Amino acid sequence: MATHKLTAQGASGSFNYRGGESSFAFFGDFDGNYVKIQATFDEGENYIDLKKITDDVLAVGVNEVHNISLSGACQLRYNVFGGGAAPDITIIIA
């Protein structure tokens, strides 16, 4: 299990993700913001927004759990946008 804390707008640092399926639990004070998960397969040159099965960009703005499935290893980061300057969001990957 991994825990990430987001307390500012903008892109977080990246972290290694092994691939496969995991549950991502988002909770806390979003302060009107949304959180996108972005993946890179080229060591950070290009980040791609993760999408839902409906082809909409996954943008979380309330307490939610999402099951994410990626077929291979990559690096992920979070991008906080659209609201106030004081989010306090926790993400747990299980």
C-alpha cells in the first residue's frame, strides 16, 4: 500500500507504478479542485491523462475510489487543478 498527499495545485512528482490493477482511494479537502492521474512511458518526456472506460479524462473532485488497470510498468503523477490554493488530498493505492 502506498500513500500520497497533495497540498498544492499543479503536477506532483512522479513515482514508479508496477502495472496491473490497483484501487486508488481519493479523500480529503479538495478545495474545489480536481485531481487527474497522468502516466509516462518515456521517463517523463510526455504525460498522458488516464481516462475512464467512457473515454472521459479521469478527474476526481470528491471522495471516491477508482480501480486502475495498466498493462505495463510506467511512472505516474497527479495533477491538481481548477480550485482553491489549499487542497489537502490523500490518495491511497491498494
